[in-house]
Amino acid sequence: MASSQPGFWRRATGISGKGLLAAAIAAAFSPNALALFGDRLELFADEAWNYDSNVFRLSKNVDPAAVTGSDRKSDTWWQTTFGFNLDVPVSLQRFQLAYAWSDYRYQHFDQLDHHGHTARAEWDWAVAKDLVGDTGYAEQQNLASFENIQGATPDIVKTRQTWFNGAWLVTPSWRAHTALTAGDARHGDPLRQVNDLEAASAEVGMSYVTAQENRVGAAVRYEQGRSPHSVLLQGVDFDNAYEQASIGMQGRWVLSGHSRLDGRVDYTKRDYDQFANRNYSGPTFRGTYTWIPTGKTTIATTIYRDVAPLEDIQSRFVLTTGVKVAPQWDATSKISVRGNLEYVKWDYRGDQTLGANFEHRVRTGGLGLIYKPTRDILLQATYQREVRTSTVPTGDYKDDIVILEGRIGF
């Protein structure tokens, strides 16, 4: 399923949440491994030192002592990760299996110590060269980001997802596709189990393909979600059930040898069974312009308006609108510099706790230096700053994150 589509469930999975940035970077920047089973199996170990200036994302209007019992807002912690990646091609097929287990140890807020994991199994299948797709399963369990909690109670969240994608080149100029997904999310904190969710979706579409493999087409999508169990919310037996339908255009176009445009625009309608003030109908979109001015430099710029992703979702409806710029410079074959600038507005609608709509505005900037001295060793340093303003008096915060990390593959 394309990552540009609206709705909670996306194909891309893995450790998520800004508080888990080190693990996400480790997955994104993983180096080649030593030759095991013909370079098909990689075993790896990763160690990261993390500093966070505002672990619980507390507002300047909140006394830290009232939340943590001390004046401290910052902390450092170590993250140790072990895992493997298996990649086995068989004729036109490819089988992939990955697993990572992590141990988090905090210096001061040791109530946050926990174990997490990610797992993924995928089959990239092909009946013939013109009929291909993939199917798989992904699972993760880790500490939820505190940006939606702003408290000291840890919440271990487990998410699971299965998917099936297929594409058929009906003729040299016409491509049909389908996508099916299903998954769920479970919160460990009893007070946040109101946000537990099960969802499933289906999509079909048809695109016109040019001889240069550019394409433009239309797609329709339907999604259903519900609470896996009933909970009381404002004295009501609450079920977060909804239906969502969308129809739109999508495409990919190579503008030149140095630039490409990928995008999707939909009209999306979501209706809830309860608390209808959360209902939404309107445009959603995502477009990415990728510019490669030199062989060593890439700049990807994305604008989007979409339903908030699964890990950030609440019992209310959340719409995100933003722009992101992600430059990368490969200075040498061993040294890379990566950046991140993002501005996003989180529009919370139909909040049942505050009794009103509200919004957050988040500005994020980050820089990472990656050094790979050999094919099986990776070292990196990352800095990120995040500033959030809010229409809620205690919804703002400022945060600085520093990560030093080393990774070795076998």
C-alpha cells in the first residue's frame, strides 16, 4: 500500500515515535553485513547513548515536580539492540525475515526501563513479470512517545499489521493494483486503552503507464475501524468504530534526469458511530518532489494533509498538515550527512475530554553524521530539536535530543 494514502494503516512499519529515534535511524542506515549464508543473513548488535532534555514533553506552564516528583525534566539512557535480517531470493520470488530485540536503561527515570522488539516477515512474489506484489506481517512493541501523554506514566504499545499488495500490467499501457491491510494496536496503560484499535482496509486502482514508466491513475479505498473492547468514556459505553471511504488520483512522474514527482490526492470521508462531531469530509494529499542535483546530493521535499498515523492516534479525530525537507549529502563513500526540517499542524477534532477542538503546531530540525569505516561497522551522531506550540495552555513544549550510536554486523 502506498504511504501516501489516507487512513491509519500504512505498509511501512517498525519502531516509531520520536522518543525512539535511535532505533529508527539504526534501521534506516544499516550497513552491509559480512558474508553469512552467501550474504543472505546478517546478525547485528547496536549500542546507543541517548540524551533527552524533556523526556515527558512537559509544558513550560507545568511544574516538573508535580509530574515526576523532582525538578528534573531531562535524562540519559542506553539502548542495546540485537537482531538479524534474512533475505533469500528464489527465482522471481524474494523472502525476507527480520527481528530486533532492544533493552532500554534510563539513568534517572528508571520506571521507563523496558524491553522492546520489532519483527517483520515479507514475501515479494511474482507470478510473471507483469503480475507482481508482496504480502507480509509486521509487529512492534515499545514505549509510546510522551508527546501525547505529557505525564510520567509509561505506556507500552504493541501494534500488528498484515498486508497484501498486487499489481497487474494488463497491457503495456495500463496497470491495475489492489491492496488489503488489517491490524491492531494495544496500549499497556489501562488509562490509554480507550485508544486501542482494530482496523482493516481495501483499495483498488487503475493507472496509465507511459513507455518511460511514468504513471497516473485513480484509486478508491474503504476502511473500517473499531475498538477491540468496550470502555467507559464520559459515562458512555464507548466503541471507537468508524467507516472511511476515499477516491482520488495518484501518480509518479520523472520530470528530468535529476528530479521526480510522486503524489496522491483524495477526497476522504470518515464517519464515527459515536460522537459524530469527530466526522470529517474533505481533501487529503501527499506529494514528494525528489531533486538529485549531483550524484552525491539528494533533497526530498514533501507536503501532506492526512489522517494521523497509528502510533499518534487518539479516541478523537486527528488531521495533520505539513511540509518536510530531507536533504542528504554523501561526502565520501564512508561519510554521509543527513538533515531534516519539518513543520506540521495537528488538528484535533471532537475531543471528548476538553469538550472542544484544539491544535498543535510542531517545528522540528535535525542533523545526522554517519560514518561507515568498513562494510560491517557504522558510527553516527544525531541531534534533533523540536518545538511545539498549542492552543491548549499546557500543550506546548521544547525538546532537544542527542544520540551517539555504534553498530556492527556479522
